[in-house]
Amino acid sequence: MVPKKALITGLTGQDGSYLAELLVTKGYQVFGLVRRSSSSNLGRITHLSDNIQILSGDLLDQSSLMDVITESQPDEIYNLASQSYVPLSWTQPALTAEYTALGVSRLLESIRRCKPNAKFYQASSSEVFGQPDESPQTERTAFRPRNPYGVAKAYAHWMTVNYRQKYNLYGCCGITYTHESPRRGTEFVFRKITHAAAQIKLGLANELRLGNLDARRDWCYAKDAVYGMWLMLQQEKPDDYIIASGKTYSVRELVECAFSCVGLNWQDYVSVDPAFYRPDEPVQLVGSIDKIKTQLGWQPQHTFEQMVELMVDYDLKKLSNSGA
Ligand code: NAP
């Protein structure tokens, strides 16, 4: 049987690396669009280097996207590339729009011209809801983005829906809530905390400064999220789905859990620093997973506690081995 071909943008990121693993396991021929960098950014995918083909391209450059699609002739395209850090979107709003919003226009237009029968997944985000008027949010909840990243993701979301309606392209948006893993950057609060708990346990640090401990988030595991993305493109008809855990936990609960994994009392190490308060913190972002559960049979396979434990364990091992 001829293997299916998939093209992943954002291959070098957290989700791209897990999705590539999943698709390789499923027998796909996997292509990844990677932008040129003067130093290597392939750390998350080195173990896959024999099984994936890297093609050079950039969401800022339309002709490179058309070349990559023409060369790879993918059955499925997963757009995971974006400027994905919300605070940076306030200091670089125009660049965020170029990558995260207009980049998707360029990609959709390239698909329409070069491979109109490819199935397309767009990485949408719960940040499109911003300050929602209902909780939990569903696929029908109004978009009220409250930062440039959310605005750019809302644009990309609606462009995907519009190309579906106007050109009959197979395009799906996965509205993902925060998802985490040992491959997440330490600038994101979940990994910042699990990493710091491991560092403090090993005597490599002695304090952790955080923002609002009462902020609540809907966190799920990145491997579970990418499985939901793949499921979405296996349907006959395209549609949009929320991918979330459907539960919230506070930063305080996360800290307690991470420090208890290493046998320490968090109150001895954690201090609150207003400098880390996120501007315009959205309230109660939590996703309803009724639709994806009923229609695609998807639900998270990892609990909050399991995620915390496996991420703390990962950092304990990594830091111990590196002798850092
Ligand atoms: P990530 O780790 O930050 O990865 C982002 C990827 O985008 C990297 O591979 C990066 O490449 C690539 N990229 C950035 N600008 C590009 C450009 N101009 N051209 C080509 N590639 C470019 O993000 P993630 O956590 O895997 O998230 C995947 C997607 O889901 C993103 O669209 C993100 O916004 C969205 N999302 C994520 C979460 C979450 O909790 N993780 C939640 C909601 C939505 P370099 O290696 O070259 O920088």
C-alpha cells in the first residue's frame, strides 16, 4: 500500500515533534517545513531524523510554501508553526500577525493553488476566546481575543473556515487549550514550575518566583492533543473541535503537586512577584470536550497529576545526567 504523506509546519516545536512521531508510527511519509536558522533548532526531532524529510520554507514566504507543497504532494497538512508566546505578541504585534495570521493566508492560498485536495489542520487556540462570556467554552462560543496572539489566531481560524466554505478545501481548526510536555519551553508556567521543582531538589536553584497563584488553566498533555489533531483529519467531512482537558487547576495546585513529587514543601521556595502577572489575564478558560468526545471518540489519556509527575521526573533525570 502507498503510504500517506503528511507535511507538518512547526516540526521543530513541541507539537510538531510529537505529531511527527505519531505519524511515523502510523506509517506515514512525513515531511517537515523548517525555516533556516544559523544554529540548529532540530533538538526535539533528532531521534526522528532517519524517518522524516526536512524541507526548507517559511510562513513569511509564499513561494517557499508553494515549492514545499508541490515537492511533497501531501495528503494531509498540519499547520503548527506560529509565533506561539503570548507575552511576546505584545512586544512584537506586527511580526506575530505576519507569522500567525497572514502566514495562514499564504499557506491556504498555496494549498488552493498547488494541492487543493489535501486535508488541512490549523492550530487554533483557546486564546481566541480571550475573556469569554460563557464557561466552559464550546465551538460556538464567541471569539473575544484580548491579546495580539489571540487576534492573529482568530484571523487564521476564520480564514480556514472561509476557504472551506468558498473553495471547498478540507480545512479543520483544532481549538487547543494549553498543552504541556517535557518538550515545552521553560518560559511557559507549567514547565517553569516542574523544571524549577527538579532544580531545587537537586540543589541547582533555591527559589521560584511566580505571578498570580490563583490563576486557573485548562492543561492537557501534548501527546494527547496531537492525537486529537490527527483524528480530526481522518473524518470524511471537515469540522472544528475543541481539544482540552475540560478541567481547570490553579497555579497553586500545580506548584503543590510538583513540589510534593520531589518531597519538598513549596512554601519554603516559592515567592509571588507581580512582575510575572500576565497583563489582562483571561478568566476561567476551560474547554467543553463534548463534541470531540462524542464525534471522534477523543479524550485525554493523562491526568493532571500524571503530567506533573512525568515532567518532574524527566527534568530530575535530565539535570542529574547533565551534571548541571
Ligand atoms: P512551539 O513549540 O512554539 O513551536 C512553534 C513552531 O513554529 C516552531 O517549530 C517554529 O520554528 C515554527 N515557526 C515559527 N515561525 C515560523 C515561520 N515564520 N515559518 C516557519 N516556521 C515557523 O509551539 P507548540 O507549542 O508546538 O504549538 C503548536 C501550535 O499550536 C502553534 O501554532 C501554537 O500557537 C498552537 N497552540 C499551542 C498551544 C500549547 O499549549 N502548546 C495551545 C494553543 C495553541 P523554529 O524552531 O524555527 O522557531
